[in-house]
Amino acid sequence: MTGSPELLVSIPRHETAHAALLTDILDVMRGSTVSPGNESSLAEVEQLSPSELRVLRYLPTNLSRPEIASELSVSVNTVNTHIRNIYTKLQAQDRSSAVQRARQLRLLSRGLNS
């Protein structure tokens, strides 16, 4: 198991059909417990596109929208459109509620502190 957390973290979530499973594995390795049935179902929300998932993974960071655009080599307008779509699809009002909802749906890892 040596090195496996780093390997799993390096797998881009937007390039796998098993993003939720990957997130569960990472959470368990970090000491969290997985309690199926208590989490909201991804079927409740409209599916995020691969581009929206790429933007979503930057939302828990302190990067600004222009910085996210630079990281992804897209325009700020593109990032703004994706974020607007993410908020709508996740039924979120702001960045922190979108991150919280994405974590509930297992689209993002709970992180080291949760």
C-alpha cells in the first residue's frame, strides 16, 4: 500500500467513470468512514460535464477565477460559465455551498481535515 494514496490522488476525477469510488477509497484511507445511504444521490442532480468537473476540482482551493482559467488554459468567461452551470446543477448559491454539495455527492474528496 506504500505510495498508493499519492497514486490515487493523481488520477484525474474527470477522466474516470469511478470518481465516487475513488473518492470513497481516499476517504477511507484517510480514516473517514463511508456510510452509504446517508449521502444524497448523484441521480438527484443533473450530471456535470467533464469540463465542469475540471473546474469543480478547483473550487475548494483559494484560486481566483482568473487563476483557475490560467491553470486550465481557458478564458475567464469559460470558467464563469462552468461555475454558473455547476451552481445550477448542484443547486448551490455560492462557491462554499457548491463544494459542500459536491462533497456530499462524492464528487470531491472530503479532504484531510474532515
